Amino acid sequence: MNNTLVKGLALLEVLARSDRPLGVTELARRLEIGKSNVHRLLQALTELRYVRRDETAGTYQASIRVWELGAAMLGQLDLRQVAAPAMQGLLQRSRETVHLSVLDQDEVVYLHKLDSPEPVRAYSQIGGRAPACCVATGKAMLAFESADLQQALSRRLVRHSPRSIVDAGEFLREMERVRTQGYAVNRGEWRESVCGVAAPIRDPAGRVVAAIGVSGPAERLRPSLFKALGQDVIAAAAAVEHDYGGGSDSGMGVAARVSAGAAPRSNLLHR
């Protein structure tokens, strides 16, 4: 075990639980380590913006970034619970593997999944990652990222299968298509034998925070099914949004926006 990491986390916990700023001497006493070690750890944590230093008093306290980190994780755990009924309904309708994903830079992280009851199904695991540009849940979220980020991604696309989109112009057109129709499609772009369809999920403020989708063998998820599955994932996303907002209509659901003929709003992903 990395002793420096352990000591750094212990130091951060002491500061986060303290009701007042603390100095180096008191921190060294509480942690039972040398003051020089405490000072080095504080320097690193301050540079990473997890700790703030009061220059006048020479004391330290945990920064708002610690709260943001915890709040982000809590929000994701809450989202798993909120999304569970919609995921179960989507599984019953499609009989394909259902994913709940969040975006981490240019990758998706599978926050939750329900496996298809079919003997042949798409393989994935909770906590696993995939290139966001190539999978349906990733494209569903990237389409509502900033234009600058989309342009940057379009210049470094990687071919993962013969079907991967690697042309910048084609990728940007794909992002526009997702915004217009309200759902994204993976046509075997990461693994040639696996296709998927997904829709973005917004929080009550209208920010895209996740995506819900289905994936399965290309021989079952044929292009002729994409449109119908698209409506299914849009409906599932709208159900999650409704429950995520406590049943309020403060943010108009994806399905309602699309059926009203309006493209979903473009927002920066809140991470």
C-alpha cells in the first residue's frame, strides 16, 4: 500500500471533518506524523485544490472541491436507484442488455446494467469503460457537449472497428443527427458485432448527466429496428428524468421535446 497516499487521504479526512481550519502542528499531532511530512502533503493537496491555505493565519481547511467530489458521486448513486425501474421496463420491452452510462472525458463509464435474458448478448461490466465516440450512450452525451469539445474530438478519432467513424465531418454530422432525432445509434463502431441505441438523460436543470440505452448482437439489433428502439430509449430517458426531478416538470423531457418537433437543447455536460 502506498504510504504517502494513505497519509494524504487521512490528512484530507481530518480537514474535511474539522469544524475549523487547522495548522501544521495540530495536524501532525492528530495524524502522528512529522511536521515536514504534513507540510509536503498539504502542498500537494493545495496544488490539486483539495485544500485551501489561509495565508494570514497559516492554517488549512478542505476546499469546496472535496464537497463537489462527494456530491458528484452521491448524484450518480442516486441516479442508479432512480433509473432502475425505467431500465427494467426497457429490458422487458427490448430483451437486450440495458446500460446506464456517464461520461468521463472521452470515455463512457457503465454506472449500471441489466443483462439480456438471451443466451447470446453484448458483454460489458459495471464500472467498465468504452470510447464515447463509438458507443450509443457515449454519442448520446457527446452530442450535447460544447462545439469546441466536439471539434477537438473530431480531430483525434480512432478506428476500433471497420465501422468506426473516423472522418471529422462525418462525426460532426452524426452529433447533429443525435441532437435532431433525440437518440444515438452505434452501428458496430466499437465492436463490429455489437450495435446499440441510447438517449441522453437530463437533470432538473436541463443538463445532460447520463445516458440510457440498449445494446446487443448486430444480427438482432438490425437497422430496421433502430427507429423503434430509439423511441423506446427516449421514453425510458424521459421516465428517468421525471423521477430524477421528483416528478416535477421543471425540465421538459426528451420525449416531449422531440414529439413537439423541437430538438433537445444543447448543454455542457455537468460532471
